[in-house]
Amino acid sequence: MTKKILSVLLAVVMVLAMGTVALVSVSADLADLPEQPAETYRYYFFMPPEWLNDSTATTGNTAGIYWWEGTGAHGGWPGMAATPADVEGVYYCDVPTDVTTIVWNNFFDGGADTTAPYYADAIQTRNIGTEYYDPDESELYPEGTPNFDGMIYVTDFTIYDFNEYSGKLQFGGEWFYYYGNGEYGTATEKGGSEVYTAYATNNDQPFPKDGPQTETTPAATDAPATTVAPTDAPATTVAPTDAPATTEAPATTVAPTEAPAASTNITFGSETKTALVGDRVTYTIDVTAARYFEDVQANVTYDAEKLQVVRITSDDPNVEDWMVEGPARCPNLDGVIFNASVDGVVKFNAAKVTGFNFTEAKNLVTLEFDVIAAGDANITAVIDEMTIMGGAESYFTAGAPSVTEGITVVESLDVPVPETQPTTAEPTEAPTQAPATAEPTEKVTVPAPATDVTGETEKPATSDEADTPSTGAATYLYIALAMMAMAACAVVVLRKKVNG
């Protein structure tokens, strides 16, 4: 009996112990995480389970975090693996306070080959600012925030696009105060606002499954090469076959042999220049900045139906052409990432811990375009980000200037000067009269040769009797004239046969 009671008590103790362990596991909180290092902010992130796939399984099915400027900047994508937090799906990272932008991802690099089966498995957020919200900058935080320390970033499946540099699927989202256990809200303390649960956030939103979209390039045959000459354009004048040899032809009027080349009006900045179809034009952006800037992110859009960017080809079949263009196009940006793979837009960005020195005017980017069709075209440059070194000020933020003083951006377009082509033929002097072997001393009127000529030569009706030579001389003269007339007729007949 005693043994039975002891057995029952032992079983009860074991059940209570197991319940205590389970209770401890469920009630784990943020206090159990390692202490946060000094000079860092702790950022949390909820990674949606939809971000996991066969490719992420090879890297641990964990969240990744990347930043390219500030202390501890990463040398390559996708950065570093984040640390699991208090509940499944929530991760955190202690980031130095001087880092102003981060990107969360699923810790997988899908590469640059858009045809690879794993290319679309890489997913990320948009660039996330990590400094603070100014008052009225966010509808959720009308009074602003001092920073985002201890807050969680939650993605929204309705806000997504494809990263302009990597081509990867990326999501927008929002910062919230994190209360632990997967719960968050807009108040600093739980209970001060509606409480949301990370696991239920995106359940009612379909996950976008379409891969990165690329713009199609118009077929080269669709673009008109040159303007066709009008069908009623005057042709080269042919002299009549029966015209006398001494007829004067117009000396200065010559019809054009081909239509003039078609032209394209290219507008850039506040200027417009005209180029011809077939020309290669060079577009440049020069920048002068009073202070060093630590990063730049920009894009140049253009009319792909009228212009075609000149790409640098790579001898390495494993390297995309756009990957080798950076240094050639942006010689003053160390480590620039350059992407001209999609027709209609060229994108580039760069960051440098020691900053970029443009205190004297330097070239930011140089692009060459081939003019492929006539009409009107635009080249538009937008600088999305340009942060001044050593501070929170920016020359540009989201395409708008944050600091208007100390920065000068100059766009230019070099268009070939068209060669001057004569529109009329060089005049030639026509003979004032037919050359003769011997000029007659007496006035003699010679009839023009006719198509139908008889063997007899009649006396010209207009001959002046007073000037008629003596009978013997006239006979020889008429014989000579008759022979000349017959020879002329023979030439005309032969020419007709040849031309007929």
C-alpha cells in the first residue's frame, strides 16, 4: 500500500514538473534575451512564413539583415543572419546607432540570372529608414518617435514591388512598438492602443506569387529607320532624245538623290537638342557638392522607343553585361552597383564609409544612347538619396532636395554635328553656242534637223538674196550642208533605235 501511494505521488510530481517546464517555455519574454550592447538599437522583425522556401532551407530558414553604410557595414548581400527572438518567426539584431538604413530579407541570395529557377526565392523589404519619425511624418505617430529602438518592423503584403537594382520581390511595411510574445501596437506600452499579433497580420492578404517583371524591348524592325522620300519628289531631269545638242540644260536645279535623315528632339533637364536617327549621343551628369556625401542612389529614365542605351558586353558568359558597366559609367563612385538590364531605365547606387569627394565638379554618370527612331524623346534623372557625410542631413531624399545649398547638378547632352550636304548641284556653264569647225564669213541660216529628212535640201526661206554666194560656191555649200543634215538625221535615228 505504501509503495502504491509513493508511486502515485511520484507521478503527480512528474506531471507538475512537466507542466512547470511547459509554462516556462510558453511564458518566455524579452527579458530572457541577451543584454543589448551599448551604442546600438535593437530592431525586431517578423518574417512571414511565406518567405520560406526550398532555397532558404539551405541557409537555415532564418531572417537576414543588411546595411551598407555606418559601423559594421556588410561587404555583400544578403548581410548577416538575424537572431531568433522570444517567439517563432520574430528575429532581432542589435544595430549600431549610426546606421540609417537597413534591409530585412530571407537570408538568401538568388543571384542575377533571372532565368535561374531559384532567382525569385530571394525576398526582401524595401530600404527601411532607422533614424526616427518627425512629427506628422507618419499617420500612426503624429507626435513622431525619438528612434526605433525596441520596435518591430512588420511587412504588408499589399505594399510590394520589385527592387530596382536587384530585381527581387520587396515589401513595404511599418514600425510598431514591440510588447513581446509576437504582439505589437502603436503605443509605447501594451494596453495604450490596439494590440496586433504578428502571426495574424497577413493572413487575409494573398501573397504575391508573380516573379519579377521585365519590360519587353520593341523589335528593331518596328522602329522607322528613315523617312521615306515622297513619291512625287522630282527625279533627275532627262534631256529629250530629239533635243539639239546645243540645248542649254538647267545648271543649278538637281533633284535630291535621297531623303534627308529623320530627326529626334531629345529633352533633358530644361534643354532640348536635335539628333538624327543613327546618331550616338552622350549624356552626362556632373555634380559639385560643398560637403562629402556618404551614399548615392539614382536612376535615369529614357524613351526606349526612340533611344537605346549602349551596353558594355562581357567576355565572360557567366557575367551579365550590366554588371561590368559600373566603373565605366560611374568612374568617380567606388564600388558602384550599376544596372542597365531593363530597357527604359538605368539605375546605380554606391556607398562609402569615408565618403565621396565632389567638392570640385566631377562626373557622376556618363551614358551613351543610339538614336533609333524619329520623334520626341526624354531623358530624366532622379537622385533618390544623397546623404551628407557625418550627419543626418541629405542633399536629396526620395528624389527631393533636402538641402538646397551646396549642391549643383548639371546635365548635358553631346550630339554629333551633322555633316553639311549640298542641296543643289554645282553650276556648270553651258556653251552659248554650238562649237563650229570654221565660222562662216557670210551670213547663212541653217535649218534645224528634222525627224523626217529628204535627200533634197531646200533653199532657206529666210536667206537674204544680197548675201547669197555665187552660183558655183552656193552649189558646193549646199552639198556640204546637205551632207551635214543627213549625218545629223542619221544620229537622231540611231539614238531613237537605241532608246526605243
